[in-house]
Amino acid sequence: MEKYAWKARLLEGKRDEYIRRHDEIWAEMKETLTNAGIRNYSIWLCDNELFGYYECELGVAYALETQNNSPAVARWNEYMRDVMLMEPDPVTGAQPRLEKVFEFR
């Protein structure tokens, strides 16, 4: 199973709103993530820095393509624009992928 990690930054004073929106994530977003083969998705916060991680059951390319072609994801990204700053990857349109440099199993 391929893994994907990304980072972003919260806008000042938006921590509680960011958490609230994820506590109330739309059913259609959950369905899109499931259909993309995304499993074990978690988002971590340190000060205003966000770190996201998920596993791609059907591969990273499929997960990115499914998200990039999803109207729900497009609406979610617009909805989140006022609470976070994320520079999408110009090639995939997805979150900026982090490079894995170490893994311990």
C-alpha cells in the first residue's frame, strides 16, 4: 500500500474553526475519500502547521486523480480557503506531497 503525506498552514486564529469543520466533514467527502482508496487518514497540528497522512489502497496516482476530479473535493477546498493556506501541486492539483526519508517498522 502506498503512503501519502502532505503539509499546510492554518491561518492565524483559525484553529478551532478548522477542527470544527473536520468534526462535521461532509458525507460526500468521506465517500470520495473511500472511493479514492484512501485509508488510515489522519491530520496532525503543531502550532499553525498541519501534517496529513493517508494510505492509498489503490495507489497514490489513483487517489490523487479521484480527488482532483471530484466536485466535492473542489467545494471542500474552496470551503477551507478561509482557514488554511495550502499551495496545491501544480501537476496533480493535490496537497503538496512530502518526501519520505525514514520509516521504521
